Amino acid sequence: MQYQDIQGAALINGRHTNHQYKRYIVSGAYYYSFCFYCDYSNWSLIEPMFIEPMLEAASCSHDYQAMVSVGNVKWCKCTKCYKIIKSNFIVNSVSGGLEIAPLQEYSGTSLTIPVQIGGENIVSIGEHVFQGNTSLQQVVFPSNSQVTTIKSWAFHGCSSLTSMNIPSSVEEIGWAVFVGTPSEPFIDWHYNHNMNAYYDNTSNFGSHVKRIFISNSLTTATLPYGMKTLRENTLIGGDSITALIFPVTLTRIEDYAFANCPNLTQLSIPSTITYLSSRAFSSSSVSSIIWYYNEGISGFRSQFDQLVTEIVIEDDVNYIRGDTFEYLPNLVSFIVSPDNQYFSSVDGVLYNKNQTELLQVPMACQNVVMPNTITSFPSWAFNSHPRLEIVFLSLSVTSIPESAFASCSNLVEVYVMLDDGYTVVNCGVNAFNGTNQDLVIYVPERMHHAYYQDSSWQTYQNKLQPVY
């Protein structure tokens, strides 16, 4: 279509019903004003009022306005220099380039967003651009796309959309962009750590991400807000990733989720996770897990148990079953939030809030020094801890439970600290059975004979030694 035909189409489409003079040029003593749509000129010896001089196209910061469309082809014209561009899109000028304007009438099933139109970069997908388009199935951004922003409602209600890639250039995604699209994840996201708008739960971006392509130069990645499930091959190309940050929306981690991250050795599993596949860590390099405790987690036994090294007890935890942590052989420490009203921790050991009762010793703990406020501890707290070597009992402990230290095969020193001159701490049946043959139980020097004579200590008389 020739330029003259564009002018005729403008007349046919009803966009040109009256001349619209937007710019003028000066030639000698004459001022020539030009119609935006048909270039009809009107001359005058007096400078026109309410319109401005025509600008040079090469130096113009273009302000494009839709001029005419024929079928899927659009022509836009700059209101400042009258430069015309042709494409399948209507565009507006924005900072840094062009923005694609609303195009709900698009009837194709597949669409490629161009890198440039008229020599200018496409940097933004405007509000409502494809809103309500039920025929669109695939949207492709080229790998060298310069788009930085996808504005609110851009793909809202695109009910047939099943394939899209989001380039790494995108740094902002607006409100409700993917609301009303199919529920199954369909977005391939080329990760950009500067992305900030996807944290907004109204964008629905995260819940639609199927795969995340990560640059080999990145060491840390944050999964998008809204993502609910981490699957095999969700993470692609994460060779250099050493840290992953999960959103609070993530609830499931499935088979081989971390297989593509060979340098990821430590993970923090948030309390929002309610399901862990038994093969979630298969083919991965994960060797240490910080678990933000959640009583409702299921499906995690075997691999997960072996990898947990630290447990974080958050503010809202108010109940922990006694045997919850007995299958975590490499657990080194508990860390309790200071704001938790029910639990506390000292040197990695779990206590009640007032530290009157010791609740749980990590299975990989080697040494325990009880705070002197501790008055009791359950039989399972130390039982069968294979790495435990030294224990200092509290000054307030008056009884050692039955089988308390049974099968602690490396236990070599226990210090019974109560020293009031007359109380012998009661020793429960089988309290030290299966401990190291070199175990020494230290008792106050002035009470040594009393312990030796006490019936509850008869089985362990040969292990008693006075401490001075």
C-alpha cells in the first residue's frame, strides 16, 4: 500500500472526517500547516496559533498515534515529525522506546512480539493489550527482546493461552496480567533477578510459570510469588546456583526438583511446604537442609531426614510431638524465634519457653550444657544419640529418666551438678546402658560416697568419680 493509499484508507475508515493540522513548516515568508491524516497543506503569512513547528525525524522523540489500519496491518504516525511506521501493532511512544497499545481484535492463534518497529525498540506491553482475546494460544518474545514492562491486564482473560516465554529483559509485571488464563502453568521464564512486580499476588505470574531458565552467571535465584509446585525440570540451566529462595506460596516439591542445580548444596525449606516427594533431592547435590518446622509436612521420610541439619521454630509453632525429630540423624541445632511463646533454644538444644524443661537434643549434637533452670527432661531427649560425648546436667535436675542415655555409644562424660550436700540425684533403670565403655559419671566430691551407696546407682558404681 502506497502512502497515498494510506490517506485514502483514513478517509474510508472514518478517521479523517476533517483536516487536523498538528504541525507546520516555514518556507520563505510562508507558514505551511499540514493535515495529520492527508498531508493537505494550508499556507499563511502569519504563524499559526495552537500548533507547533514540524520537527526533524532524526532528532524527534516520537509520539506515535494510530493513523489507519487495513486488516491486521497498522500505520502509526508521529504527531511531531509525521514519521510513519507500519506493523501489526498500534504503538505509543514511552520512555526508552515504544509500547504496544490495545489490540483485542487480533484473531490469530500465535503472535511474536517484534524487537523493533520503525527502528525503535519495543520496551513495553501496554495495559489491556490482549485482554479478553480467546483465540490467542501462543505468545513469543525473541531472545533479544528489549521489553522491560508488561502492564496490568495485558493478557487478562486470554482463556486459550497455553504457551508463552517471558524474556530476561522484563523487570515489571503489572496487576492481573494473567488472571483468567488457563490454570496449568504455561510460561517459560528467563530469570531476571531484578524482577520486582511478580511479588504482587494479583499478577498471577508465579502460578503460571512452568519452567525457569537461569543464567549460568547467577549464584542466587528467587522463585516467583504465586508458584505452588516445584517439579522436575522447573529449574533449567542453574549450574552456578548455590542458593534458592522459595516464595511463601510454594507448598509442594516433587521428584528430582533440584537435579539441574549441581552446585546447590544447602536449602532452606519453608514452613509452607506441606508435601515433599521421597525423591525430591534425587540426582541433586543438596547435602544440608534448614527446615522451617511445619507439623503438617508429609511424604518427606528417607532423603529429607538424612539432609536436615538445622530446624527453625517460628513464632506460631505451639506444639511439637516428642518423637518428631528422632529420625533426623544429621540434625545439629534448633533455632527458635525469640517471639515464640512456647519454645526456646540454647546452643542448638530445644527447651520450653521458661527453660525449666529440656525437650529435644539434636541427633548430631556432641556436647550439652543444661541451663541451671532445667528441672527435668524426657527419656527420649538423649536416648540413642550416636554422637553425644559430654553432658552437664542442670543444678536443678533431681532425677535421670529411665533409659535416658541408653545407646549413646560415644558418651564418655556426664556431670551430675546438683550439690546441696544431701540430695542424691535418682538414676532411672537402664539410664546408661549401651554407652561408651569408658564413660565416667562425675558427681560432687562430698556426695561421692552417698552416690556409691544409693541403690539406683548400683549398676553404675564403677563409673562414678568425684569432681572437685
